[in-house]
Amino acid sequence: MRLQDALLGTKMPVITFANTKGGAGKTTAVLLLATELVQQGFRVTVLDADPQQWITRWHKLSAVSDRLTVVPYVNASTIERNIADARPTTDYFIVDLPGARTSLLATAIGLSDHVLIPIQGCAMDAQGGANVLELLQYLERRANIRVPHSVVLTRVNPMVTTRALLAVKGLLAQRNVDVLNIPIVERAAFRDVFDCGGSLHTMDETQVSNLDKARENARLFAEEMVRRVPVKRAASRRRRAA
Ligand SMILES: Nc1ncnc2c1ncn2[C@@H]1O[C@H](COP(=O)(O)OP(=O)(O)OP(=O)(O)O)[C@@H](O)[C@H]1O
Ligand SMILES: [Mg+2]
């Protein structure tokens, strides 16, 4: 926790999603966590640091809530200022990084209270996640900077436990990596929400298959993150979404 926050007794956590491999499910997980936290009454600022600007484009499609702010074109030289500027009006910061090794990765990690590494449970290739884990270990070893982190398994098959999932889990267990209890399941709703705009809660149940299960998955994922990375004094501010 930062000294200023400690003195004030406040904490607006910064959660960064990182995986240097493209397509691991970062942006999808960012959208789910942001919209669920907003649904729970938190004020969320998403820092869109991906040059492709998926979150910014999605946000422009329809306003989710005035509790959600998306800051576009965040980069290594602006991120610290972006966080400082929005701190008074934010409970949670969520950072969406590009799927590549950039100077922004280390900068964002250094500013984070928690790094979440999405790794596809449906693919054997966990190398992009391993790169981030190595960087976190390097920062701890060389600079004594310890940033709490965990893996969230993504695109997990809802019907069967695949061999690929078991292999990824085995690899992570061998390395003593903390894995979230709730994986993000492969759901059509998680793709469609980017085209529809809004959130899982504004989508039409008659148009999207298994929307109830997608909502339940996103809610449990966000609840686990709130337990792991709580906001101090948030209780007095929390309002249930209408
Ligand atoms: N849980 C999921 N269910 C269904 N589709 C998913 C899920 N997670 C990701 N996808 C799809 O996989 C593709 C890649 O996901 P996403 O854009 O979230 O990955 P990313 O890590 O942000 O990629 P990049 O590194 O390019 O930014 C997208 O088409 C997305 O819709
Ligand atoms: Mg992305």
C-alpha cells in the first residue's frame, strides 16, 4: 500500500491484467470485473493501455453507469498521472495492457496492488503468463518490490475438464502459483457483450444462450477479487445498483 493511502486510511486498489501473449482473455476479464464491480456499487476506472482500445470502443457503444470511467490511450509516461487524477473518484482501478512485452508492463506492475494473469485453460501454451511471473519474481529479487499476484484461468470448458486444463493447473501448482478458485468459463455472452455494448445485466436473455450462467460466473469472479483485494472504508460508500 502506498504511504499516502496508509496515512489516510484509504486504499483504492490498482488491479492490472497482464499476459504478454495476445488473446489470453485479458480484455474480456477486464470488462467482466469492471462491470460486476460497478454492479456491486463500486466506482471503477479502467485504464485502457491497449493501443487497440477495445474497452474504450465498447464503452462508447453504450454508457454502463456513471460509476464507470474509461481512460483511453494510457501509456508508460501517463499511467501514474492517470491514476493520481482519478484517485478521488475511484474505488478500483483496472488496467488493460497490450498482449506484448512493453516498457509499460513493468511500470504498470510497479503501480499495482494486484496483478492478475489470465491464462487460457483450453490451451497448453502458458508461456505469456510465465513471462509475467518471471518479471514479478525478478522485481522481488532485484528491487525488493513484491506485488501480490494470481492466475485466473480463462476460456475454461464448462462441460468437461480437458487434458489441457489439467496440464496448465499442474504446471502452475509445480511453481506454487496462486490460482483463483473461480475460472472464467468459455461463454458466448462474454464475446457478444463487446458487440452489444452495456453489460451482462443489460443483455437480452432471449438473444444470448446461457446468459444466466455467464452472469453467475462473472459475479463469483468479481466477488473473489473483492475478497482478495478489498477496498478499505468501501462499506460506507457502497450502494446496491438499482
Ligand atoms: N471466456 C471467454 N468466452 C468466450 N470468448 C472469450 C472468452 N475470453 C476471451 N474470449 C475471446 O477470445 C478472444 C481474445 O480475448 P481477449 O481480447 O479478451 O484477449 P486479450 O488477452 O485481451 O488479447 P490481446 O492480447 O490481443 O489484447 C476474443 O475474441 C474474445 O471474445
Ligand atoms: Mg486485450
